[in-house]
Amino acid sequence: MSSDIELNEIGILKRREIEARILAPILEALGKQFGRAEVLEIAANTVREIARLQGRELAAQLGKNDL
């Protein structure tokens, strides 16, 4: 499996576009099965946690956490 650093070489915006194209139909199907609001809440919480983790990893890689 590729590391986040390797995946970021394709560009973060392109990476997010690819992820969204894969995830959107999955979320739609799960929403139909288990309820849209619940599925979207879980997805949003998960995306936020991933973003926090990736931010910590990037800060560690750069040796700082400022803009």
C-alpha cells in the first residue's frame, strides 16, 4: 500500500477528486440502506479525523505546524 506522502505526489486536489468519485456512489448506496443522514454524519466525522491525522503527519514531515 502506498503511503500518504507517495499519494500526495499526484496532487492533493486530484487525489481528493479520485477519492470522491469512488466514495460518492458507496455513500449513496449506504444511505439508501441505512439512512442518508446517519451515513453522511459518519462519513463527515471520518473525513475530519483523516484530515487531522494527515495534517499531523504533514507537520511532522515539515518539522512545523504553521502556514
